[in-house]
Amino acid sequence: MQAKNGILCGALLASLVLSACASGNKTPDLITLRSKSRSPDEFSILPTKPLTLPDDVTALPEPTPGGTNITDPTPEADAVAALGGNPEAVTPGQISAGSGALLAHATRFGRDANIRQTLAAEDLEYRRKHDGRLLERIFNVTVYFKAYGPMMLDQYAELERWRAAGAQTVGAPPPVAP
């Protein structure tokens, strides 16, 4: 009987270890904030705008696969318009006239057009290295702060550095005791 229990425990332990190692090429998940329920997310549903027939049908843009539609919801642009701003300023891919000078100054020494892809690849490699230990993955423990801890700015040390240099700084709340 004890031999059967030993074999059963060994098989269970082996399957647990193999399943933990099987993550392989899975994208590391440093923050585990997933909902355990399978219910729909009521906040992800946005109402569409009403269908209207334009005055000139020939003025309609060509349909583009994966592009936007006239009736697609634009909550950010609608909020900007409701507050009296220019909704075109929040349209993705467009640069407002006020931001043109800032963009020209920021890119005066050149820019890397693929910086987002480069950073995403480097971050993925970093997350793979700091994915957490076996038990952290099994029990869905968040390892985000441990992984990115060396990159975090110590705000109080930085505040003291600037004060020691003679710079005027704003007040900061006291550190939270652990």
C-alpha cells in the first residue's frame, strides 16, 4: 500500500514539475490581475453612434480592413469635444499643430522608427529572465515589483540629491513604513 502511495506521489510531483516547465515560449506574466470569472466585461462594451446617411455619398472614405468606421465609438474625442477642445487632437497618428514644434525639437538628432518594437522585444527578454520561481508561477504570485525593482527610482533619495544640490523642490509625503 505504501509503495502505491509513493508511486502516486512521485507521479503527481513529476507531472507538477513538468507542467510548470512546459510554459516554454509563453509570454511571461509578471502581474497576475486576471479575473477568475468567465463573465463578460460590461465596461468593454461601448455603444455605437447612430447610422446616418451623409449629404454626399461620394465623399465617404474608402473602406479599409481593420480601419475605423464613422459609427465607431470615440470616447476620448467625444470627451474632448464636450469640454470645448479639438477632438482631432486625440486622433491616433495625427500630430496637432501645437505639438509640431515639440516633435521637431525632440527629433532634431534623428529617431528610431522601430523604437516600440525594439523596446517590446527587449522587455520580453527581460521578463523571460525574471519570470519568477516555480512556486510563484504555480500560485500566480505577482513578481512585477521584484522583477522591475532594480529599475525603480528611489524618490526620496532623488529628492535629497536635488535638495543637496541647492535646487528648490516641492514637498513630498513621508515614506510609508513597511
